[in-house]
Amino acid sequence: MRRRGAVGIRVSSPIVHNAVVFTVLGVPAHPLLVHAVVVLIPLAALGAVAVAMRPVWTRPYGPLVAAGALAGAVAATLAKFAGDQLQAAIDITPSFVPVIEQHARFGLFVVGASWAFAVLAIAAGLLGRRSRGSAPRVAGALSAAAGLVAIAAAVLAGHTGSQAVWGSVAGWPAGAGG
């Protein structure tokens, strides 16, 4: 049974192409995992900025920032994996192919940026607890900057993802800057 979605994506039941789609209670996991990314990355980045501005907070809050950044990177990786599965499992109308492809490229950028942020947040947390001098401050500043880049990447991926899902509802033509 095939129905045409209002957004240019044809959905079948069962899934088209017999592709495996990671689901949670019958819902594709991609949109659920994306919500973890858009919560964890900005919260960890905010923490990284705060710790970079107040290095004395590194000891109590550095591990929390590092854990949040690491969880965000894992969630971004899983969201990308689930998104690739979802893309393979559905028919996408030709006018939406560029939007989906752009979303996938930004999603890959989120994965890379979030892992860079996680590594730097862990390094900043460890250096802040074990080192003196400028190394902890530099690592903290780099961690905060990487967190802001990861936020920007997530915003770009989220925007193109929302265009893909809600574009025709909002009146955006496929591929428009919306």
C-alpha cells in the first residue's frame, strides 16, 4: 500500500526496497536520535564556553561537558547511520533529491564536528585536572570553539532536514533556501 506524503517523499508500508530501518517503537530512529543531537551538542557547547571563560570550573564541570560532548557525538553518529538507512528505504521524488543529498552532507559534517568537539572537550577536561600553565586554557578555548562549530553544523543539517520533511507544507520549493 503506497501513499504519497505531502512533502514529496513516497512512503510505503512495508518499507520500499526491503532496506533495514532502525526503529524505536515502530518510529524510524533518525528523527528521535536527531533530537538527542540538538539537545546534547548545544548544552555541552554552552558548558564548554562557560568552563573556558571560568577555568576554575574545569574540575567540577569539565567531566560533565566531556560526557555531554561524547554523548552528542555518539548520537550524531547513530543519527547519520539511521538517516542513511531511512534514505535507502524510501522513494524520494526527484525534486527532493537535492535537499536530501544536502541534508546528508551536512549530517556527515555534524558527525565530524561533534567528534572533534568531543575529543577536545575530553582533552580540556583532562588537562584542566592534571596540568598547570596555558595548556588547559588553550584546550578549553579550542573545545568551546569546536562546540560552536558543532552547533553551526547541527543547525545547517537541521534546517535542510526540516526542508525535506516540511518544505512543501511551509511553501518552500525543493532545494530552496527556505
